[in-house]
Amino acid sequence: MFTFPRALRRSAAAALGAALLLAATACGDDSPSADGPGPVDDAYTAKAADLVEKGTGGLLYFEGAEADLTLDKIKKYQDWSGPTESAKPVAGARLSIIVCKIGTSCEEVGRKAAAIAQQIGWSAEVIDGQGTPEGFQKAFATAAARKPSAVITVAIPENQAADGIRELQQSKIPVVGVSAIKEGGSVGFDANVSSRETFQSVLQVTQAIAESKGAAKAVFLWDVGYPHLVEALDTSRRVFAACTGCQVLEVRERTLAQAGDPIEMQNITTSLIQKYGNDLQYIFTPYGNGVESVIAALQAAGRTDVKVLSKNAEPERLGSVAKGDQFADFGAVRGWNAYAAIDQVVRLLAGQPALPDAEQGIPATIFRQSNAPDDGKVDWNSYVDFAERYTRMWSAAK
């Protein structure tokens, strides 16, 4: 979801390494065993292995609601899975794009959406949400004062921006939420765009099921402060639970602020090593923030056997996968969600209904050491030319 500057995440790693090595190795091997069933090489494990094989270097997609995902609903991507018809962009629209925090992956999506808006003759500004509910409220007030044609938000929950959403909607200004789910409150976004974070989380556990041959023991080191990440946790846990030989050791909750603190993340990781010893095999994480510190703690403790998985295909994390430090990463096609967000605005400003999430069609892929780029850079258009598809669709609209 977010990416903090690299220097902050690296600053404490070396300083804490020696102390962590002593503490973790002293306690790690003496923890009680939580032995579970051995490998279960059944049809479920075979299905997971098949999906991992198809998704490593290829694309996977699903049909239906993301929260209802099962392994049987995931398919190999064959052809264009996004929309084929839309509306004609109105002339002269002005957008305000509120991103969760400048300097993060949210900003990347927001800047991309602004560039797309300019390509179709619109103007757009990016506003910093500052990463807090107070910052979100201030950003919404700024947007409302500028009276845009529409507003796009990136990774801002409905419940933390309800007043701002209400004010804009009362002024007939539609609001599109990217990386946000419908929360069922009295106020909500006019349209949503999924960044497929639930799908990517399901692929994390699928990878662990396949690699362990149905005997994975894992910790979810998770952020539950965002509804779309709670959905991702609940869905991936359900998929993981269907693996009869797999075991969730714990869901260890931590916040975004903790993820940005290298010492805090290394302390959390060390406590997991001490608690579970050799039973700790996999660590699932909701985004790239803090993963570098998790890996540093594992390395300091001599526990490079523990496999760390993350998602969102952030360049720094892909570089870590290529080096072999991080086990795997997962990414929905980056940039597609920005086009999908602009398309939702196109439809709403033309008086058409928003496109349901299930019809947005954004696929995802798996990165392992065998296919992760050393520099972390991915040419997403080489997977599928989504930009050309959207541009052609808008041009053809009457």
C-alpha cells in the first residue's frame, strides 16, 4: 500500500543486528513446538502448485467478488479481462486527486492518474493526505474549496473521510476511491477501484501452500487499520485454512507507523522467532513497508530459512526477491488501477453508472528469484497493453 523512504528503513538495521542475533538465537530453538500434520499432497495443494506455476512470469485473474475468492475461481489470464465499452470523456474536466501520503506508492498511483487525465485533455492536481485522518480531512477541505469536476482518492478509507465525501457529494462532485472498499456506512464513494490487494494476499498463501506441499506454518504480520487490508486478511486466512496440513501460528497486528520504524519491526520479528522457534516458516505481510527490517532481524538471528512474502510489487522489494533475501512478492499490474480510476470518472461525469469492481479485470502476477528484476523495474505493458485498451475505448465512445 505505502512505501517509506529507503534511508529510514535502513538506518537502524545494521546497528541492531548484533543484539538481535544474540537475543533471538538464545531463545529461538527452545520454544515449544506446535507440530501439526505433515505434508498433504492432495488436490488442494496440487491446485495451489498449478496456480503458482502459471502465475510466475505469467498473469492470473479471477471472476466475481474479490472477497469471495477461492483457488477454484483463479484462472490463467488469456485475453483482455477489462471493460470494452465506456463513455466519451467530457471536455475540460478538472480533477483533485487526494493521495494517502506523498512519498509513497499512493502518490505513484495519483501521479499516474493525473498524467492520464492530462492525456485526455483534462487538468489534475495531486493533494497530500499526510497519512492521518486529520490530514485526510484537510485534503478534502482543500479539494472542496477548489470545486473540481470530480475527486479521486488513493488508499483512504471511507470511515476516515466520511465528512469530506459527504460535502463533495452535496455539491454534486463525484468521488472515486482507489484501494478502498465499500464499508457499508451511510456515506461512501460513488465508485471504487480495487488494486487487487485481497487477490495478491490470496496469492501469498497459495505460494506457501504450494512450496510447503501443504504443510506451511505461518504468521500474518498484518496492518488491520485499513478496511481493504482487513478484507485481504480475512480472505487469505480462509483460503489458507482450506489447506488441511497448514497452520496459522498467529496474526500479529502492527500499524503503519510501526512498519516505518526499523527498530520496532526488528523487535517484533525477534519476538516471533523467540516465541515459535523452528515452527516459524513463513511470514505474510500486507505491503512493502517494514519488510526490509523483518528480513534484517531474520538474518541477524541466522533464520534465513524463514520465508518472507509481501505484495504490491514495489521496486525495492522486487530487488530483494531477485537477491534471494525475500522469498516472493506479488503484484497486480501496476498502472492499470490509475486507468480504471479515470475510467470511473469518465463514466460518472457522462451520467453513466460506475463499473462494478468485478468487471475491472485487473490481473496479478508472482515474482520469485527466477523472474524478479534485479533493479526492481517491471515493464507492465509487456504483460498486457492496458493503456492502449483504455485509450482506444474512450476514443471509440459516442
